[in-house]
Amino acid sequence: MDFLPLNKWITNLKKPLVIAGPCSAESEEQVLQTAHALKNIEDVRIFRAGVWKPRTRPGTFEGVGTKALVWLSKVKEETGLLTSVEVAKPDHVEKALEFGIDILWIGARTSVNPFAVQEIADALKGTNIPIMVKNPINADLSLWMGAIERIHGAGINKIAAIHRGFSTLDEPRYRNRPFWRIPIELKHKLPGLPVICDPSHITGKRDLIAEVSQKAMDVDMDGLMIETHPNPDAAWSDASQQVTPAMLADIIGGLKLRTEFSPSRTFEHELEGLREQIDRIDRILLENLKSRMDVVEKIGKAKSANNVTPLQLHRMDAMMKNRLEVALALGLPEKYIKEIYEVVHAESVKRQTDIMNSFQNDKDSE
Ligand code: PEP
Ligand code: MN
């Protein structure tokens, strides 16, 4: 899949790209007041507002609907910010296009459903309007990629992914667990795809937004989507996770932006030297694993000749106990060494089982 780089569809792009605005458009005044405050924050380029809200329970506020699109047109006219809304149905796409919304996004409760995504993709054919695809609510990378592929298949190449975390049963700290390896894997699988983090929906709490935003920068995400409201506690949806424009400016101002490469020659030299050391150590590690496996095979043959099982629990327990003691003395984390030895031991048992089976087959065919 080819994706148009972000700087080709957002002019004068700076890192991070910031998308801000309320969870929901509530009134013309709230929308315009927020947008005017946001236009003074340099990194904010895109205004967001939910117009049709996918609520978990019926009977809660479901968005003001199409009339808010007029308010968004005013935002564009008065502030120069690009506008974006969530679309969940072909009818939403049609309305958003009619009112000149610049960018659309597909929410987490929609990207989970291939039928719904395909219907949206069909409605988008022939437009090439930029689309941002939020991760599905469950931690399924293929489903997220599938939604992106469906949009791309409609001829859209201005696509970004939004990482908003995943629902799980147990979530003491965050509203949605981030599982950072999933968006990182997405970047590997779909090179060139911009990935934006939504710390508001990950944390569910405004006090935690700064730390998650920093983490997103540290894993080299391209932007942030942060819910912003002039009076967050009075917001009609997601009140606890919204911040004021002033708080948003502080969060962005406090970010430490790191780069993949440093201009310092001394640092690059030092890094190169340390990496050479790692390469040498890994070589020794692998050679030792090979020597270990040679001994495992000798044991396998001896056990087979003497009719002893490959797995001997008492030996495994004793070995693990000893290795963890050594690890502790060396200051290595117990969990790390335990996981490594479980894999090493499982492979040894498997190798010995294979040896026994081949001995048995030889005997059977004699
Ligand atoms: C939102 O952006 O307000 C929203 C509903 O998000 P999500 O789809 O990530 O839950
Ligand atoms: Mn929200």
C-alpha cells in the first residue's frame, strides 16, 4: 500500500501534528470558543469535534447531529484550522462532504466491524478526502490493518492511523490499555503510514495525558489527538479526560522531542562502539546455546538407550531454582531469566523427544 506522506496533505507540518477540540460539539458558542483558543497554539492544525456520537449506552447524549457541521464550517472560515469529524455510516460521509469538512475519522466502535468499514469505503470512492482510522476496541492488529486496507482499496491514499488503546476487563490505571507493541508493529507492517496517538481515550483522565503523550513521542508517533473543552468538567461526554486549551498548550510545551539520529559525532561513535560489543556478546551467547544443545542431544541419546523420559520434573525444578539464584546474584530480573529458561528447557525436551522417537522408529524397522 502506498500512503501519501503527512506533509503532502498538511501544509507547513511540524512534529507533532496536534489535533484538538471537544469530544462532542455541544453548541455553536462552545465550538467557536474552543477553536479560537486553539488557533493560538502553534502545533494545533486540525480541529476535531464529534457530531454523531457512538455511545455505549442508549439514553446518553448522542451528538447534536448535522447542524454542528455549520459550526465547523465557521471554525474553518474564522480560524483557518482544518476540520474533522467522526463518520460511522455512508450518510455521515455524505453530510460531512457536503459541508466541506476536511478530514474524516472512523471510530473504534466502527473500525471493529468490516461491514461498516466497507460501507464507508464505498461511500468514499472517488473523493480522496483524508481518513484517519482509529484502532478497533479489541487488541487485534489484523482487524485494524483490514480497516485501513478497505479505505485504501477505495482509492484513498491520505490515511493515518489513530492509536486510542484497547478495552480490557482489568484496567486499573487507564481507560483503554495502550499495548504499545501493536501500533509499533503496525508501523513495521505498513511503512509510511502516519500514526497518531489519542492519549485522551487511552487514559480517560486528564492528569495522565502528558505522560502518555510523551511516551507516544518516544516511540516516534507522528501526532497527538487530544480532547479539549473550554470547561471540561461540564462537557456533555468524556468530561474527565478533556483539558482546557491552556492545559493543552502546557502539555505540548512540556514534550521532549527526541530524534532517531543525533548530530553529535561523539555520541554516534560511542553508540557504534557499544553496539559492536552487543554484537560480539550475542555471538558468544548463540555459540553457547549451540554447545548447550549438543550436550542436550547427548543426554537424549543416553536417556533413550536407558528408557528414561525426556522430561524429568525434579531436574527442571532444580535447574530453574539454581539459575534464578545465579540471576539474583548477578542482579538480573527474575521474571526475565525465568521466561528465557522456560523457552530453553522446552526446546531441550522437544529435541530429546524427537531423538527418542527416531530411536524407536529405527528399532521398529529392524
Ligand atoms: C472520540 O474520538 O470521541 C471517540 C468516540 O473515540 P473512540 O472511537 O476512540 O472511542
Ligand atoms: Mn471522546
